[in-house]
Amino acid sequence: MIKRIFGIIESLVIASAVGFLLIVGVYAIPKTRMVNNINRSRELLESEGSYRYWAADLLNTQSDNFTDSLMADIAINPGTGDLLYDAMINAYVGWADTDDSCQWLLRVAGGEPLYEGYEQVVYGRYWHGYLVWMKPLLLVFDIPEMRLINMGVQMILLCWLMILLYRECGPLVCAAIGMGLFVMNPVTLVISFQFSAVYCIALIAMIVMLRHRKQLDERNRWWIVFVWTGIAVAYFDLMSYPLVSLGIPLILYVFLREDGVFRHILNVIRLSIDWVIGYAGMWVLKWLIGSAFTGYDFVADGLGAVGLRSTGEVVNRNMTYLNVLRENFQAIFPKPVPAFLGLLAVILLIALICGRLRFSVSGSKILPILIIGCYPFVWYYVIRNHSIVHVWFTHRVFAITAAALCALPVCFLKPKEKR
């Protein structure tokens, strides 16, 4: 336990030091070519606007150009000339005469004079680790081209994971995990950079778990995966749906281990705590480092944001817990999703009748999976304000519950062995 505690502390120190150096390094990159590539994307940004549905008015298909534009705005922000200061405050330019962040970005890229009504908004409570890849890519590619790159990376990671899942765990576990990923709508995740971080980190975490399963078991080092997953999400993500990077890998962990029910539950709790320490610890370290280099009180700013996003009231919105659950549930389960789940149930039934599957109860996994499946209900209760204001992406936290529900039949079924 002592080694584990010191290991977690060491991981946080190393991650914050490396993360700090990477952010400072990319802030030293000249911005001229980045600005040119933003201007090349002008037609796309003007046509799409801040929010766009690629399928009717389904929230599951809504992209988030508003946040993507803020991210690009931060990437090309003129800054003060003080490298360390700029790298820690992560400012973006906003204008008072419009709330369309795409227009803010295009005004900055177009060299529009910063006349009365503009504001340099300090956004230093996050690490903004996405700048580590966004700034270098903007030197070479425009935004449509970067979306294609994003699609390629996600397809490679997803295919790699599915192959490993099928080989190591079999088709049923592969289908259960795949369904959890499917309900997040990978098409939308490709379009929006804001949504990609948690998804890619979760895929990478599960690939590492499958690839290094033996070493992690022998040395009892599973905690390393979950601590570093929490750290990575805190570094790269702008608080979209971070819990997914814990919940779905935890379900996979339960299937990778042959423990008793109480040992499973204990390990799930421990690894969840490890993830929370990595996530919260990395976030707090940005507040401390940013405050030390800039003079801003990012600790107060961060705590204020946490308080607002948990219990803050929203004008003209029903903030009751049941309404938060209802809106997020409706967003992640539009009609096609239950239809697809029904199709999978029919396929399992046919396979069972035809003798391709047989009953084989794995009772030690049922309760741990049910506990993990309830994680989103706790999240929506604690982070209520954020979950109702940003329902078009916070609904993806329910992907954990979807994966858990699809995983339960796996605890009762097993492919029939071939002679």
C-alpha cells in the first residue's frame, strides 16, 4: 500500500512536470501558419456555426464547434509575449457583440483589430493538453484535414481494440464493450475534437490492459493504468464526459480477472479511487502551478467552477435530479439504439436455440458490473448543473450503463466449445 501511495504521488509529479514542459513548448511555436490554416477553414466554420446536427435534431448527433473554436482560438491567441505566463493562463479572445465562438476565432485569424468590446478571457483552470497535438497539426493542416486525421486515429484504435477483445475475451465481451462505445456515436466523436479526448484515452487504456494483461496481473500493477488514465483525461479533456474513461475499462477489468465477488468489488472500488486521485490530483496541480507562474488565483477559480457545475442553478431549466436523468437518457437512447439492442437480443436468443451458446453462470461478475453500471447515476447527482447545461455531450456518461447492461448476459452465456 505504501509503495502504491508513493507510486501515485510519483506519477502525478512526473505527469505535471512533463505536461508543463509540453504546454510551454507548443506555446513557443510561431502562429503564422496556424492562422493561415484557420483562414483556409473559414467556409466550413461559417457554414456549420457553433452547433450542427448531422442527423435531424438528435442530440446524439450534435457537434460542438463552439468548444472546438475556443480550442483553436486559444491555439492562435496573440498572447502577451511572456511564454510561461501565456502557457498558464490559456487565454482566448471573445467579442461582446456575439456569442458565436466561430466568429471570435475567424476575427482573430482575420487580424481584426481588438476594438472596444473584445475581451481576453483567462481560461487557465484547465491544462489544455489538446494544444500539444492541435498546435503542431495546425502548422500543416486545416480543420477539415484534421478531422480526417482524427477519424483515422479513432478507426485504428477501435479496430485494434476490437481485435484484441475478440482474441482475449471472445465475441460476447467484444460485443458488450462495443455496444458501450457505439451509443456514444463515434461519427460525432470524429467531427468534434472536444469529444475525442476521453474516447481515445478510454480506447488506449483498454488496449494497454489487453496487451499487458499478464504483466499487470503478475506485478499487481492495474492501478497504474487507472491512475494514468485519470491523469490523461484531466490533461487533455475540457470536462466533457470523463467518467467513461473509468467505467468502461472497469467493466473490461472485471472480465479479465477471475476473482470472487467480494474481491472484485474491492478491486473496483480501489481502482475507482485511483482514477479519481489521478484525475483530481492532476487538475489541482494545474491550479497550483498556474497560480505560481501568473499570480492568478486558479485554486479559487477552479473550486468556484466545481461548485457551479455541481449545484449551480440554471435559469429556465428544471434542475431536479430526475429531470437531469431523463434528458441525458433520452439523448443517448434515441429510437435506433433500443432497436439495435433488440436486434442483438434476438441474435443471442437464436444463437442459444441453435446451440451456438450455452448457459454458464459467472456469478462473481454480476454484482461488480451492476455497481459500475450505477456510476452514471452518482455522477449526474453530483455534477447536476454541468449535466443539464451540456446535455448534448454529458449524456455519453450513460454509455457506462449501456455497456454494463450488455455485459450482464455475458455473465450467463458462453460460446459452445468446438470439438
